[in-house]
Amino acid sequence: MLERVRPESVGIRPKLILNYLKALNDTGFVAHNIMLLRHGKVAFEVHYNPFRPDTVHELFSCSKSLVSTAAGFAVGEGKLALDEKVVDILPEKLDGKPHPFTAAITVKKP
């Protein structure tokens, strides 16, 4: 189980969380649950009725959003360049010689 902490203890201003929640509400976005992690700790968590932490959810296309977010953080931290080829980043995932289309995939479309 992840440790729960106050947002400010991990460098997050609570006002920013409130601004985010207001922006979601103002756009009409309907969330089931929101969890904010920082340094491996839960800094904020909310569950909107009737959803609970143990409610099973179907996710569609979520992995693309998570991967693109992770890639953005990696670029920001200098761990990844936008023009890098995916086959060069994850060579251990290759099974033989990749198809030319696969070999051409970059983090950002050139």
C-alpha cells in the first residue's frame, strides 16, 4: 500500500490541486477517481460517488496517455530525446530484426 502524505510535504501547494479540480469542474469533465503521486507517495486522492477505490473500471486508450506522459517527463529530465528511435531505447524488447516500419518509429514524428 502506498504511503499517504500531505501535499505540501512532497512540495505540492494544495492551492494548485484546488485550481486543478476547479478547472476540471468548469470544463464539465467527469472523473471517477483522482490520485496524485509524488516521490512514490499519495499526495492527494479523491473518489467521486458512486465510485470507490475498489470499483473495477474499464480503460480505453489509457496506456497511450500514460506512456506519452512518462515520455514527456523523461524528455524534461534529459533521459530521452524526441528524435530517438524506439528500437534504440528498448533493444532488449526486440525479437530479431524489426520490420522497417517498426525500426522507423521515433518518440516524436519527424
